[in-house]
Amino acid sequence: MNTTIEAVTQKLVNNKIKPSYPRIKVMEYLMKWESHPTVDEIYSELLKEIPTLSKTTVYNTLGIFLERNLVQLINIEEHEARFDADISVHGHFKCERCARIEDFYFDESIIGALSLQNCFIREKHVYLKGICSACLDHNNAEGGIKYDSERN
Amino acid sequence: MNTTIEAVTQKLVNNKIKPSYPRIKVMEYLMKWESHPTVDEIYSELLKEIPTLSKTTVYNTLGIFLERNLVQLINIEEHEARFDADISVHGHFKCERCARIEDFYFDESIIGALSLQNCFIREKHVYLKGICSACLDHNNAEGGIKYDSERN
DNA sequence: GTTAAAATAATAATCGTTATAAAATTATAT
DNA sequence: ATATAATTTTATAACGATTATTATTTTAAC
């Protein structure tokens, strides 16, 4: 993914968003670090580069990006909005132990079937919670709780 | 589904939850009306029958039910926790127009595949947003916006 | 350069939820 | 039965993420 200032600027301009410095930086951050950051993470990280930045601006900016469908809102935990610049339909797995969020991909035709015929579907969200393989390994090494690891 | 007081009481007792009146009523409400209510909906509805009820009790009760895995938390809209007494893996479709939430079922083996090998998966959540068929019909009758209705 | 529009920042308000502490209820032991 | 302890419920306050409001700054138009 091209995350140069020019490319990000172009992306904003293409979507009729005036490419102000804060906007460029927020988008750049989302594209560069695909960590599904919270507002606070974005804010405190960018504050290092933009000392005058306010959290309101981050909220406003993300609101615009959502409206224009440049990012998607990830709603895994109540009271913790996260943002993803990858707007393709994909799933998120959150590890309850290390809190990391992993992307995963699937054939999106599998959902939205059956009873939902004749609906207009705008958004598809899939998320899982559990313990990631790395944390399972640690847990097992320490002789912790026994979890059934899932094999597909 | 059996939603008599006795059956609900039994359900709580089986899960080592003391079957107090508020708890029975909250569970009964969730089982009877499969509308995925918010805390406020549960609270204001039950207040009619239990005038001394406090919202804290509803929160506490739902918290216990979540812990014991008697209900699941539905996280479709930020700032609007909803609860579902159907803990089977199934999806929710929320109509952006009429706000109704429809259940839908799918083969759960389809998610959690691929990259998530060796993870322990505790929860699977799938939700969609869009316009339901009824609202699409109204919209079309009124000559509103054109949506592509989805046919699977 | 001056004026108008837009974006940003600072501040306050809102609202769902959680925490705390008091009151009421229920269970236990004598 | 009654006193005591434990649990549950209630009332109240606190919290924190988000939103609204207003002022300030920046950008664009003339």
C-alpha cells in the first residue's frame, strides 16, 4: 500500500476531502499501521508530530472518513471504537489475552444468505474473540488453563 | 421456548444463580421478546411490573447472565448494547430505516477458518446493516432512492 | 489585502455504564 | 423465632468516550 504523503493526499482529494495536514496524517496513520487503532491511540501518536492537534479534530476527521467510506468502524468491544482503512469485507479476531486484533478473510458470499433475500446490505461485519495461537502456546508452556485450540 | 416462571427459575437455578424476582423477570423478558432489547428497554418495560426496580439491578443482572453465558451481548451500534437470550451462533441484520434487528442463521464452520488455525475461539459474531425488504418495498412504492436488493 | 468560508481547537455537555455505599432482603445459626 | 451474616437491591456519585458548542485559526475568494 502506498502511504506516501502524495498518495494519501490524492486519496483524500479523490474523495472530495480537503487534504489538510491533520487529515493526511490520520489517514496515513490508519493506512500505515494496520493495527485498528482507537481514537486515543491515533490522537496520542499524532500529537508527537502535531503538537496543536486536538482530539475533536481526530473525531471529526474519522467521522468524515466514515461518511465517505474511506474507513470502517470496528465495534468489537463496547466503548472502544476502532478504525480500519481496509474497507474490504473481512473479519477480525481479537485475542482476549494479548488484545491484538488479527484480520482474516473469507468468502463473503457465505453471509447474508437465506432469510435475508431482497434486503439491501450495506455493511458486513464478522468478528471473533478468543485466545490467539501465540498466547495459547505461552499458556500451555506455563501449564495454564486448558483451551481447545481450534483446527479448521 | 418455555418462558413460564417455573422454567425461567429452573434455568437460573441450573446455572447457580439465585432466582430473585428481578432476575427472573429480566430473563423472562429476554426469552419472551426476542427483540434484542437495550438495557433501557428492559428497564422501562419491567418498571411497570416492578416499580422499585433500579437500572443498576438490570445492569448487574445482565452482567451475571453474560458471565454465566446465558445471554450474549450484541454490539451493532456503538453506545447501544443489546442482549439476546439466544446464545447459538447466529447473525443479526439491522435495518437502518426501521431499526429492527432480524436474526439469521448460517453454517458457523464457514468463519474462523484459514489464518486462525490453532486459536481458541470463544465467541463468533456476525452482523449486517442495510435496508430490510419491507422498507425496500415502501421505498420503492414511494419512488425513493434506488437500492440494489440482494439476492443470494 | 480584505472579507468570507472552512477547519481546527478549547471547552462544556451528554449519555451509557460502572463504582460506591446504604438499605432491604434472604439465608444461617443459635 | 430471633439475631447475625451474607446477598441482593437501590440510590447516588463518578467515570469516560463521544458529541455539541463556541472561539480561534487557517484557507480560499474576491
